[in-house]
Amino acid sequence: MNADRAPSAIAEMPWIRWLDLDTTVASDGTLVVTLARPKPEHVNHNDAINAAVAYGVAEVAGLGAAVLGMLDLLPRMYTVVEAAKIAYGAPATAGLVATSRVDTSAATAARATVERGEAAQLDTDVALADLSGRATGTCTCTFTIALRPRRTSRNDGRAG
């Protein structure tokens, strides 16, 4: 695993830049995604993090954890959220922290499947908390990860 590259690889995505997320990887491989500076558009009428934003932060943490062991394949891979279920336990105000970790054996098996050219499914659990550490919810995501199919150029004489 090349976890030291994870934060920069994740941080460059436009969605993550808009959310203004901080990403770190703990020594045990846990991905920690923090919305520490909520923008006015991240907050609802109750001054809590909007549910859609909370889901987005949870998805980033879950997906990030799912691909940590495959960062070298990232330019050739795609991922799809197959299913996600979020349970909101309490409103998060002033920020949100999402943590996720994929079991090493599951990550290794998923990588081997992807390297064989097959799609792998990987489940992730995400814990949500506010900046004080108070639990605010959980999210379970199922991702499909696969190598992009090779594109063949179509040169049949047609323009365009």
C-alpha cells in the first residue's frame, strides 16, 4: 500500500476541492476525511451539515478506503457506487469527520480480482462524527472497482 500518496490523489478531485476536505491516512490504513471548514452552502437551515453533504463526505471516505491499496492502478480504474445506506444519528454542526478502513485481506483480494481484469465488489463501513468526536451517523457503501476497458480506435473511413 502506498498510503502516503492517498491524500494528494484524493484531494485533486474537483468534488473534494469544492467540499474543501482534509484527508489523512492513519498508520493502520484508516482513511480520515474531515470537513473542517464548512461553507454556507454545506449547511442547512438548522445550521447543521446538510444531509447530501454528509453523504458526500461519507462516500469520499468509503471510496478512498476502498482504493487505498490500488492507488497505482487508479489512472486505469473506475469505481461505481453500487449501494449506499446512511443512518443519521445526530446533526453535525461546525464540521464533520468520516473514517473508514477496509480489511487488509478484502483489499488484497479485490486488488487481485481487478488485476485479473475482473470487476471487484468491496464493502466499506464509514463512521461519522462532528469535530468534537460525537458520533453523528454511519454509512455502509458497496463499490464496484474495475479496470477501464481498452478503447480501440475506429478508423473505418468516416469523418469525425
